[in-house]
Amino acid sequence: MAQQGGDGRRARLDRERVLQAAVELADEAGIESLSMRRLAQELGVVPMALYKHVASKDELLDGMVEVIIGEIDPPDLDAGWKNAVRRRVLSARRVLQRHPWARQVLESRTNKTPAVLGYMDSFIGMFLAGGFSADLTHHVMHALGSRMWGFTQELFDDRPGPKAESPAGASPEAQAAMFQQMAGQYPNIVEIAAAAAHDDGSVVGHGCDDQFEFGFALDLLLDGFERLHRQNWTSKQAKPDRRQPAARNARQSGSGPR
């Protein structure tokens, strides 16, 4: 990974080169293999040379997130807010698919760096530019959650039963027997699992077409946001009156305290 100039001399080390090398190392060997010592070896320098550009492992990881964010397509506001949001989310997803370790690093970051804040700010800007109120946009961002980064925590495993009961090499007869046993205990799970379109390469749910499931849920959210926007929805209107029923009824009847 260490680079040399045309005259055989090693290329000058700078922060950009350190971060790019860290991303490449994580891509090739996994994030668990990334250390300052290993990165220094890849760059052909002593570990102390790295600390001139990144002060710690945490700062290195923050910088790698910065590189990842730079690969996400910028918002296309001319496309309209809905298309712009969808395209950017799917662009972020493609970036995470190129860098499988990135999700783990994103989830581990507790400090909002300028790169992360800038991404969030521009993401919010797509809704505001589309005419959304600040109030609705606030709740929209809560609903999107990690989906704005191109991933989400999947709660549904489309294949019923403990994984140990259905190894990858199980015969069709063994799988049929397992399904029959499961159907007696959990008939609803088995019914929808049998109806699902399966993708053996799925990384979201065992057997699920993860790209389809991600896009399906994203479109549901965007359609819901659009409906609320057209209705001029506000959180003040949506929040229930949490006062005690007796006090509320007394006020409505006119018998409450004056």
C-alpha cells in the first residue's frame, strides 16, 4: 500500500493519504485489523509519523468517516425533495456496500464531527428546501434514523426457527420437517416466511432481498412524509392531551375550578 514517487522516493505523508490508506486497509483486511502500527507498516513509516496527522485511533476513525461521507452523492435539489432524499439515501447505501466496515464505525462514533454535522445539515436542508416546516422535519429525521446513512437495524429474520436447526446444507426433507414442526407452534411466522421472495446473498435478513426491503421501507416513509407535509401537519396537533380525564371533562362541562 505504501506509494512511491516516479523517482523512487516515498510519497510525502499527509492526512489525506493516511486516511485513504486506513480506508483501503479496512476494506482489504477488515476494521478489526486496523491499528496504528499496522497502518504505519502499510505506509512504510514508523507509527510515530502517523501521529503528526491523526492524534489517536479515535481521530483516525473519525477521519475515515469523513472519507466515507465524501463518497456520498451531494443532494440534487432540482430533483424535488422526495427524489433528492431517496437518491441520497441509496447513494449512502452503495457507499456502505463498498465499505462493509463503515456501518460499525458510524455506530461507534459518539462525537459529532464537522463532517457528520455537515452531512446531517445538508440532509435536513433537502426537506426544508422542499417546504417542510422545521417541526415536521425534526420528526422526519427521527423516523429516518440510521436510514439516512443507508442502513437500518433489521428486527425480522425471515427464516423461522433457531439457525442451528436449519444448517445451510440441510436436505429439502430436513427443511420441510423443520417447517412442519414450526407451523404447529408459530403458524403466522411460517406463513409469511413461505410467501417471501428469497435472496441467498442477503445481508439484512436470512433469505430476504435486503435491497428490496430497504427500498420498500424507505418509500413507505417518504410517502408518509409527503402526506403529512400536504396536510400541514404539526406535532402540537398530533400530541394527545395528557391531562387527567376528570380535569379535562370538568373543564369541558364548565364545572371545573374557576
